[in-house]
Amino acid sequence: MKFFIDTANLKDIKEANDLGILDGVTTNPSLMAKEGITGAENILAHYVKICELVDGDVSAEVIATDFEGMVAEGEKLAALHPQIVVKLPMIKDGVKACKYFASKGIRTNVTLVFSAGQALLAAKAGATYVSPFIGRLDDISTDGMALIEEIRLIYDNYGYETEILAASVRHVMHIINCAKIGADVITGPLSAIEGLLKHPLTDIGLATFLADFKKGNS
Ligand code: E4P
């Protein structure tokens, strides 16, 4: 299972990368704005900085919502760095743009996916990744994890190679359940990834080992 971090914060990206378990980064326009990255040139430069920090795929989202605009923007993003994956919204022109990029060998991540039907369309259009948003479904009292299960079943039925990138991951149990179901990738904040480290018995056990060592060696 691949771990992506879902942020545009360079410090968090570096911290996850230093742990040695990071496979890539996802960003979106809200995450870029949160870091105060504004203006076309600054945004493009920030994507390059992220690519230089991490050895893995970096999703960069288009802002255009029409086919021609998405193609122009996506081609510019893809030309920035070989690690860039063009992130496209799950709308009609996004599906068309996905098919176009697939035919050109440009990798894509179809985002804002909330149903199995949308995921099926993304796979048929040749998406590299599909991003179902678990947390946002949970937020509206829907079972986000059930969507991951449905997509896994559908993709396995037909051998689609599109990778299931479970997005809007908020906590450790999202990651564990995705791993059980067989999501190919999860993307979440540093807190969810680092949450995997924690267990009170580990802390108690280590404190005891160190205290016992100190007793015997003082
Ligand atoms: C996916 O690529 C999105 O950037 C992200 O996972 C959305 O997460 P959120 O619902 O926590 O904003």
C-alpha cells in the first residue's frame, strides 16, 4: 500500500519523507491557499519544490473546468516535472480530459469522486488514480469505507489498472480499514500517518525498559 501525504506544507512533507515511508503527495487548491501560495507562477514553483523534496508522484490540480482549459493547464503542469500527476475533477469535461491525457501518456488523478459510478467512468477513461473522498462522505453520515469496497470489487471484476487512492483520510482507522479492503494508496495529513506509530503500551513498555536499565546501570 502506498502512502501519500495530503498537504502543500513543505515542513510536513519533509517530516513524512524523513520517516522513510512516503510514496507521494496530493495537493488541491484549498491546500495551496492554506499555505498562502497564490499567483500562477508561485503555484507552479511550489509544485516543483514539492517534487524536489519527495521521490514519488505529486498530484497538481487544474483550475479550469472546460476541456480545452483543462488540457492546456494539464499539459503545462505535466511539463513542470516528471513526477507530476494531473489532477482533474470528476465532471464531464474532466472525464474527456482524462481520456485525452491517457492517450498522450500523461498520468492523471480523477478527484472529487463520491460514487462507484464515477469511479467506473474514471477507470474507463484511463485514469492513473481515482480519488474517492472517504472523510467527506463520513461527514454527511454516509459510509465512506463502503465506497472503497465497492470500487475495489468493480475494478477487480474487470482488471482495471486505475489505482484506488483513498482520499480525505482523517485518522488511523481510515488507513487501517483501507489497508484491509485493499485500497492501493491512501492520502492523509501528517497527523493520520504519524498516528499509526502510537500505542500506549509501547510508551509504557519503553519507559519500563529504560527505568530498569537505569536501575541496573547506576
Ligand atoms: C484529495 O486529494 C484531497 O486533497 C483531500 O484528500 C481532501 O481531504 P479533506 O476532505 O480532508 O479536505
